[in-house]
Amino acid sequence: MAVIPGDGTGPEVIAEGLKVLDAVSGKYGFQLSFHRYDLGGELYKKTGEALPDEVFESIKKCQAIYLGAIGHPDVPPGVLEKGILLRLRFELDQYVNLRPIKLYPGVEIPLKDKGSEDIDFVVVRENTEGLYAGAGGYLRRGTPHEVAIQESINTKMGVERCIRYAFDLCRRRNQAKKLTLCGKTNVLTYAFDLWKRTFKEVAQAYPDIETDYAHVDALCMWMIKNPERFDVIVTDNMFGDIITDLGAILQGGMGMAAGANINPEGISMFEPIGGSAPKYAGQNIVNPVASILAVQLMLDTLGETDAAEMIEKAVIKVLAQDLKGVAAGQMGYSTSEVGDLIVEFIIQSKVS
Ligand code: IPM
Ligand code: MN
């Protein structure tokens, strides 16, 4: 396994995830070896390189990647994001970005009348195309007549494989069995016409799954007003980025939100989605639960489902019984103490 702790608070939360991984691998009898890569802002400042090719070649030999966070206040925006995070996602063809939105019991959120029975859905975000593909350019840059074009690239193949993944996931989850396409067919008439037609075609093979469609703006409203209406949502890269930050707040905040960048046939990458939070770095106060839930997603994806379930049980217990809050500095415990509480529960539990 490749471990990229990254920038800011990344190393602190990854340390807690590795502690948990160590506890469950011992208990459930699988072995892992780790290769640590110190990529990020510091390396970039020293060498001018975000992801050296020989490092990438070495990462490609791993089975999975565990990533902390990328982003550094001294490096211009986009350099590390494109040079590391998006390069890994794109070149490893991790075409699904899977982001569960699940409110655990005992976690306080701003919506007082919604509980953990109402908020439990998964966003399947297309992860290699759309506005993120980098297509476009400038004309007359720096002049009063400057034109900047940023195009959304949507291929039939890319859209179809993502939608198919979402239908399969919806079937596997076996909950409401409802898949919602999130788009903007009333304005983005080309891109989301392709999405909608493909959605209909793929749906033919899944008669057991109920389908629904929502424009992204309306969907944001429903996410707050009636989050219980969602089971699985599938959407493009940009909308997926936006609605999963909203989703993070629905489950308590950035310290709770994990994501998987999935290539079903290749190397997948798992990360807390919150970013490097430079203002909290080095203080041992951020919430490591997102990072630990990223480990859960990793083990679930790799087929170690019992160990993954154990991690979720431990997280549920610690959230409901131990933590005072889920925001940085509000937990009543430090980052590493929260990791210790989760590990302690795992060690004391019986293997089922
Ligand atoms: C995310 C992040 C990234 C994205 C940034 C850091 C490039 O916001 O993983 O959601 O926009 O995809
Ligand atoms: Mn984002």
C-alpha cells in the first residue's frame, strides 16, 4: 500500500488511520506492507517537482493508495492539486469518486429535525472528465479583450461506465434501491443530454432499481430539506465536487467525510475529503474519523469486509459515547486520542 500523508493536517490524520489498520489487520489475519511517499508542498518547494515520474512508477506497483491531503499555503493554487491529486486520479483511471454521506448517531448537525435514520446515501462522482479535464484556453490573455474558455468534456464511454458503477452499487447496497441522476438538463443541454440518454439506456439492465432525476440546484435544496429521499446519486465531476462538500456538512463536517477514488480494475485511492487545513496543522486537534473511514472504504473495496465493518462499529461507538463534538478542537480529545479510542474498541471486540 502506498501512503501519501501529504500537507497540513494530512500526516496527523493518516497516522490515526494507520493505527486502526494495524489493529484490524492483526485481528482479521491479513498482512499489509506500506511504502511512504513524502509528496506535497514541502517537496515541491525544495525540488520544484510535485510528483516525480520515478515516484509515480513506484506508486503504480502498489495495490492501493492511502492519501491524507494535498494543498500548501506557499504554493500557488492548482500546482499540487493538478500535479499530484488529479494526476493520480486521471492517470490511474480512478473513474469513480465514491463519497458516502451518512450521519452517525450522537453527531450534532445544524438540521435538528433530521437524524441518522434520514441521512445515509452515497454520491458517485465521475472522476476523470467534465470541467476537470483541463480543456480550454485563453485568447488575448491580459488584455481588456481577454477570453477564457473552460470546457466540460463528457465521453459516452466515461459517462456510461460511471453510471453502470452507480447502478451496481445501488443494487449491492440493497437499501431503497433508488438511483438519482443529478444534472442540469435545462441549461447544459449537450452534456446532460448525453448523461440522461445514457442513464436511460443503462437502466434497462436494472429493472429492480428505481430511477429519478434532479437538477443540481434543486438537489442541493432536497439534500437539506429531505435528505431521506436519496439512496445513491450519480453525477459529473464538478457537481459531484460541490454536492459532496454539502454532504460533508450533513454528516457533521469535514472531519467526518471520506472518499474513494475507484478504478475497479486497477489501483484505487482513499482519502479524507476535507483538505490540508493548514491553520490546524501540527496541533493534534483535527478529527481523524474521516481518515479512519477512508480506511474502512479501502478495506471494503479490497474485499476485507469484516474488518471494514468492525471499523465502522468502532467509529459509531466512539462518536456516540466518547466524543463531545466532531469539529477540530471540539472533540474533548486530541486527534491521536480519538485514534486510540477507536483502536481500543477494535482490540477489545470479538472477531465475528
Ligand atoms: C476534492 C477536492 C479536489 C477536487 C481539489 C483539491 C482539486 O476539492 O477532492 O473534492 O476539486 O476534486
Ligand atoms: Mn472538493
